[in-house]
Amino acid sequence: MVFKKQVVLALAATCLVFLALHQQCNARPEGEKLEDKFDCKKVMGRIMKKMMKLFNNCTKEVKAESTKEDFEKKMSCIVKCVMGKIGLMDNSSMVSTATVQNFMTTMDIPEEAHDLGHFLAEDCVNEHASKLDPAQPFCESYGDFTMCMQTVFGNFAEKANCQPNLPG
């Protein structure tokens, strides 16, 4: 399956917590390494593998496989589906600090990285969570939320000079 830029950006919005984990492995006070507590690359690989599988499953669930146009139109609904499956939304399809915590627990993100995850997600949760509308036929508000997350995590990764080894 060929992934377009939009697909990569949407996945990045929910996956990029592990970019922060990678940086945290290498940017600790002298003598202290987070990698001594957990294997960052192993955590990142596990998360990426799970996210890719869920993305493929959600593409089928929202029936966005027929044409390129159909796929692009339903991209935000695919992302919403993935968000639900990774615990980033509650039963009402809403995001909160509690669901961010649930996401980190569901994805087995080590506790040492939870404060950073909450810090990075905070602005997007505050700005977009109340605007999420489960009734939208093409889930646009979920796309806006994930674009916010992609921007925040992307900016963090750039400032931190984070160069993760992602599967090609």
C-alpha cells in the first residue's frame, strides 16, 4: 500500500509520542539514561506496528478502499477510528486528559514518558477537544485535532533534533 503525505501526517498525529520517547532516551541528565529503564526503539517499533495494523483495519471499517478520492475524503474518519481503538477517545468519541492517559497506558508507553506526553498533548486537547463532533459525516474535527497533534509533536521533534529510526 502506498502511503500519501496525508496518511503519514494522520498516523504521525497519533504515533509521534514515540518520537519524544526516542529523544528522551538520549537527552537525560549526565549519567542518567531513560533507555536504562526501557528500550525506546523496542517501544517505538511496537507502537508503529500496532498503529499501522489499526490504520489498515480502520481503512476497511470505514470502507475507504475503493478510490483515491474516497480514501482522501474519509481520511479523518480513518484517523477517528484509530483514535478510538488506541484509547484516545472515550465512549462518546471525545478526547480529554483522561483519554490521553488511557492512550499511553493502552500503548504501553513507559510511565517515565507520561508527563511529557501530557505536556505535548495539552494545547491540542484544550483547543480542539470541545470542538470534536461525532456527528460529522467526514469527521473533519478529528482531522483538525490530529493535525494539531502532528504540528506539536513535529515541532518538538525538530527542536529536539529527534531522528527516530522508523520503519521504511
